[in-house]
Amino acid sequence: MKAIKITYWITTVIIALMMINSAVMYFTKPEMKQAFSHLGFPDYFRIELAVLKLMGAVVLLTPLTTRLKEWAYAGFTIVFVSAFIAHTASGDPVANRIMPLVFLVILLVSYFTYHRLPHFKSGK
């Protein structure tokens, strides 16, 4: 059980830190405005996505209800799949296409280990 808990926390912290980092970059880096334009997204979507990434990271890291965590996991899954599709459709390099899938795998490990933790089985 200890290995599951360690795996859960490592993968969850990786996802949360990556989401926080990308949200901060969305707010502060002018290049991100250009990147969203390149992908065909309006600028307001960059701000919405940054706010939601911050909210999702907080939800994953805090002891909130299972329902909220499920929404965060679902949202991040949509983000990673959509990023893969957007980068592929815009003809971006393979590295830009693969990274969302790498983080999707890390997210899935976090999700499945979360469901194996003892608190999940007790319904908290």
C-alpha cells in the first residue's frame, strides 16, 4: 500500500506542478498568446484555461470530495487529448504532439492509484 501512496503523490504532484507552471506561463509569457493564435484559439481561451488549470491543480492537491477530484481528472484528460489534437492539426513538431500524451499517462497513473488508496474505498 505504501508504494501505491508514493506513486499517487509523485504523479499527482508532477501533474499539479505542470498545470500550475503552464497557467503562470499563459498569464505572463507573450509567446503563449502567439501560440494560442497559432493553434486557432481565441485569446480569451488562454485566460480561461489558465484559471481552470490552477483550480484543477488545487483540487488534486487538497483533501476534497471524490466528486471534485473526478471532475479535475476529467478536465485534465480533456486538456491533454485536446492539446494532442490541436498540435497535430496545426502541424507542430512531434515533440509538441507527444508531450500531452506523456502527461496523460502520468495523469492516468495518478487517477488509478488514487482509486486504490484506502480513503477512496471508505467513500471519503
